[in-house]
Amino acid sequence: MNRISFLTAACLLVSHLVCGQVKPIDFTSSDTAMQTAFRNAREMALHYKRNATDPVGAWYEASLPGRRAFCIRDVSHQCLAAEALGMSRENKNMFLHFVSNISEKKDWCTYWEINYQGKPAPEDYRNDTAFWYNLNANFDIIYACWRLYLWTGDTGYIKHPAFKSFHLRSLNEFVARWILQADSLLQRPPYPNAPVPFNINDYFHRCRGLPSYVENLTDLKMAVDLVAAIYRAVKTWSEVEAWKGNKKAAEAYARKAADYHRELESIWWDKEVERYHTHVTNKGEFGKREGETFLLWFNALTDSVRIRKTIEHLLGNNWNVENLSYLPHQLYRYGYWDNAYNFILYLTNPTTKRREYPEVSFGAIEGIIQGLMGVEADARFNRVSTLYRSRTADSASLLHLPVLSTSVNITHRKNGSTLQNEGPQAINWRIACNSRIPYIVIGGRKMKTTQECGIMGNFISYVEVRVPPGKKLLASFTKN
């Protein structure tokens, strides 16, 4: 298992920078439109890397442009693309600011948005009794920190005292204080923990604990995206406990996650129109607006029919760029390659309105690396996985991708893939292809594949090999 501390990771990064060993990530492709899209997105995203000498420390913008700040939702979305772009130090610092500022006085919330001065952004905070806060935030941080551990191998995102305290407080005290137990979601009062006296016309009172990431709804009791967020966080912590070897705790959290999932599928699915309700009012009336995007983001759906209906509805409507920035990676995962491709080109087009919103460029980077190139990492097994998803390019390459304390070059072709380990540490490579084939040939050695059927009915075949430092391996797909 690849385990490094925050301090060790920082030292490695500084050492590489001093020695000139870190090279900027790049992407090349026979599809020049996608290559241009990546470079446009990279330029825009790196533009948002800010001065590490600011009072807040190393950071990048992740909020409305001009605020000089970063908010939880955006950072949780942007963080893996930021890792790929070499902003590991920024991620650690920003997440540490979030988890360190949870407090009972704020009813176990942290700050929704922090500015370059290291203070809660005044646009969202007056004092501990009057501030803007979306309840999804704590759960999104838990999910983001787990994904950051899987990508980097840095156990600090889980085990550092400030992080561990935040995660456990969020899953326990926060849930209790905001009445978010699975059997209480539709019975909770309109404004739990409201300041006294309460002024409904003061959005720092009214929105102190919004039960959704959708911010343009009034009279809101609960929203489906919050149900999905809680489910994913609890499910994630089950994985954390299993990783730590705590079988009973893992099973207990898995049962809690199942309770939220049953609520999601039994109460929120509208059989008549075959869509999920997105929210319920304080009068008990269900409605449909935004929010379905986060069902995909939090990987909360398990029924392929309902997934298709959800995606078809998302594709059939117009959404703001924040929503669209989530879709490329998710659409690639679920087999909607052409739609994902078109969204990336749209989001990175210089004429697209509001493309300067930071989530947009980071979302496009994520869509290319994890979606198109199918790169995933799992530090529990020191493993990098690749799966090419393209119908427009005969070849594509990612160069100098930082992952698992090393750096890799990945090239995909129609009939195979190549991985070169540039860094100082061996990794395991899971090579996958989008079909049922019996063998994959690596270095002249024919290896029998493992074949799996995905949630959408698609088959993949894969093998796994160890790639030592400095080694380059070529994998060829064969039907014989």
C-alpha cells in the first residue's frame, strides 16, 4: 500500500521542482479538436492557480470569478483535475482550511467559501449564526478526500487528525443536528437550527443549511441531491473502515448507506413520468427542477433503466455551465461517448458564455483524463487503470500525468495501450478494453483476461501487470 504523509508528499514535490523533474501534463491526439480542447482547458485552469504567498497559503480559484475565493462544492469537483495539473499542494491546503473550521457554534458546518485572506468570504458569511451553507458540503468533502487518497496515496486526507475529526463529526453530530437520518428526511422541520430571532427575508438566516446544491428554490424541505450526497458519504466511509480493517464498522456503515439508497429509489422515483423528483416542499409537495446531475456525480444510481432515463432527461434540456461541467466524465462512464465529446468541445470553445467559471475548465480536464482516457487510480492496490473511450481518434496520449507518487505517460490506440512509468515508484497497471477478448499480449506474453459486465450492460476485459520505475510496457488486444 502506498502511504505517504502530508509532509512527505510536500517534500517530494519540492524536491522534484528543485531538481527540475516535474514536467507539465500534456495531451496529444489524432483528433486535433480534442487536443485543442485540452490545451484550452489547461490554459484556463492554470490561470486560476494563485499566489502561495497569499495569507490563505497555496490555493486556486473555485468560486464565482472575481471573488478571489474557493467554495466547497467547486473544490470537491475540481480537485482531481487540479492534482493532474500539479496543484497537489493547493488541494491539501484548501481542504485543510475547510476541515479545520468545522465547529459546534456553526452546528457542525465549516465555512462554505474561503477567500485569499484565509477568512470566510463575506459574500457568504456574517457570523456563526448568520451564513450561507449547503448541507451537501460536508458529505462532498468526505467523498472528495477519499478520491484524493485513491489518486495520490496520501493517507492524510483520511487519517490526519483534522480530517478524521471532520469526517466523523459530519457522519454523526452533523447528521443529528440537521436531522438528516434516513427515516427523518421528509419529517424534518423547515429551518433546523435557525437563528433567533429568525428573519426569513435574510438569506443568511434562510439559507443557513440549504438541503440542496440547487439554490434557486424556495420553501425547500429536502432535495434528491442531498439524499444522494449523504448516501455516497456513508458508503464511502464504509469503504474507509474496510480499508482500515474494521469489518464490523464497515458493515454498519454499509447498512446505513443502504437505508438512504432505499429512500432514494422507493420515494424519489416517479413511476408515472419515469424521472426522479428533485425536491419536496415544506407542504409535502414533490417537484422537478435541477439536481439530477448530482445523482450521477455521487454515483448513487444502480438501476440501468433509471440511469438511462435520467441521462436522457439531462441531455434533452438546457443547463448552466456549472451543471454541464460535471457531465463529460459521467457521460463517458455510462457509455454516452458522443455526448461527452460534444460537451467537452462546447465547454472549451472560446465563444461559450461563462466558460471562465473555474469549474468549466477543470471539468473538461477531468472529462478527458478520467472519461476519454479512462484513467482511474486506487492507492489501496497501488493501481492505475486505463480504458480508452473514443470513436473519433485512432490514438491519444497523456504525458507526464502525476498519480500515486509517480508520473506516467499513457498512449491509447484502437488495438492496444502503452504505459511508461516516469517516476521513482513501481505501480500496478490494469489495462482494459471495451470488448470481450480472451487475451491481452504484454511484452510478447499472452495473458488471459478477466471479463466483467458493467452496470449499463457493456463488457470490458482486463489484465494487471507491475510496471517498475522507468519501464515502458506495450499492451496489444487480441481476439485469438
